[in-house]
Amino acid sequence: MNKIILLLSLSALLTPAIAHEVQPEGIVNIQASASIEVETDTMQATIAVEAENYDPAVLAKKINEQMSWALLTAKSYKDIKVKGGQYTSHQLYNKRIFKAWRGTQHITLESKNSAELGELIGLLQKKLLIKSLRYKVSKEKIQIVNKQLTKQAIENFKEKAELITKGFDKNKYVIHQININANNQQQPVYYAKSRLMAADSMRAESMPAQLQQNTSNIRVNINDFTRLIK
């Protein structure tokens, strides 16, 4: 009996509190965005030294000599950033019989001066393999564009929110939690038709790389579960 009386008492205390709680108004998910196609302004090339040898020490020495030559050649080009890559090697087999060691080392070249970088790539093709060439948007340009797009996306969001608020016969809207994110959609990498020069074909004339510039879509998205109030 005492338990029943206690439960009834608690129920009587809680009921008025629940009754006076403010029920939430209608909530709608509002999304807005702003985007623009931006011309790429930075060229990036990945170049590799690849070789094979039965002796791993001889292999490493050969790759190191070619890489040293490449870095020395690139040193005179002041507008080009050069980033060295890690050396890797693995064993090659022919019908489960050890054939040789194969080693690879990459370097990455990056510059806004496409003419200069194209010239350097043409020189490096004498001994190295061009793995990929591509244009991209620099970080500095992305930051500037993102600021402009964020302002535009906010204006688009406010316009859309006001339209929806009036459409549902509400007087105002209240922002609950805004999510803003930027999306930089780079175009697929353009793989160049490169030449891997053999030792007996080093007499071939080096040619500047012919590259195709493209565009990148930069977008800023805004998303919020907005409360509409009468």
C-alpha cells in the first residue's frame, strides 16, 4: 500500500512539470551551398628512378647516382620545389627462381611556373621515368576562394531559410547548429606519355613536357536543422 501511495505522489509531482514543458516547434533541415570552377595554377610532377640488378648494393648505388644527378639538375631551377621520396626495393622471380632486385625512388616537382617545370621534366626524361603530371589549385588560392564562397553560401542559406519560413506561415527561424564544410574537387590526374630511356638510347634529344591545364570545382556547403517559430 505504501508503495502505491508513493508512486501516486511522484506521479502528481511530475505531471504538472511535464504539462508545462514547451513543446518544440517544427524543425526543418536547410542546406545551401556556393561553388565555382577555378583554373588550376600549380603543376606537379612525380618522377622515378627504376632499375634492376642481381646485387642489391650495386642496384642501390646505381639508383643513388641517377637520383643525385636529377636533384643536381633541378637545383638550378629556383621556382621549382623538389621533394625527395623513399627508396624501395623488392625481389623478382621467374618461375620461383630469383632473378634480380628491383629498386625504385621517386621525387616530386611542384611549381607555378609551368614553362620552367616543363623544361626541367624534358631534361630529366634522359634518365628518369615520368610517372604522372597534373595541374592543381594551390593552397593559397583555395583559401582565398573558400572565404568568398563561405560568404556567398551564408547569404544563400539566409535567403533559403527566409523563403521556407514564410512558406510554412512562420514568423522567424532559429539556427540550431550550423555545419560548414569546403570541398575541393580536383580533376583526375593526367598521366603523361613518358619515355624511359635505356642506356643505349641516351643520345635521344630531351623534349619539354606538353601539359594540359584544367579546372577544379571548389564548393562550400552549409547544413542546419533550423527551428521554425510562429
